[in-house]
Amino acid sequence: QVQLVESGGGLVQPGGSLRLSCAASGSIFRINAMGWYRQAPGKERELVATLTSGGTTNYADSVKGRFTISRDNAKNTVYLQMNNLKPEDTAVYYCNVNSGWRRSNYWGQGTQVTVSS
């Protein structure tokens, strides 16, 4: 089975930075797109950033200019570099992989990001 393991979350001060990692393992023959989502307390899960196999990126307006999504194909890993973090970025962050002709979605276990002074 496909497994996505996330790491890199934690507690940071406003204005600080974190880098989230998501390592994929299993039978992933073709990745159509990868992405990061987040869910804050009392809110719906929202898209943060996506990256297609062709290199196209898309970001939520709230994180544009601060977050960067990237990948390392050799390591089968997707990253989310988060700079100038704000308290409103506090959420559980989930990575996602869309794979194959079936367009199957796979999710990481979630990692907590807390931005607080």
C-alpha cells in the first residue's frame, strides 16, 4: 500500500520558519500532483499549495509569497517551506498525492504547526 509519512511540524514564534516534509513509499507508478492542505480548529480543511508533475504550482492567497512547495523526485518526497509564519497559520497540515490513471488520492497522517508568542 501507499504510505505518506509527514515530519517537520512544531511550535514557532510569529515570523519564524518551518519546513514540512512528506516521504512517499509504496507502488506509486505515476504522480499526477502533490499538495499540502491544512485544517485549523473549527474550520474546514483547505488547500494550501499544489504542484503538478509538469511543475505548475498553485497557492492559497493567504500564503502566497510566504510558502513554497517543492519536490525531490529521487527521494519521492514533497516539501513545504513556510516563512514569516503567522498565528493564523496554526493548523494540522496534511500532505496529499494524486496518482495514476485512476487519480487516486493518498494522505499523510498530519503534522501540527503552532505559531504563537
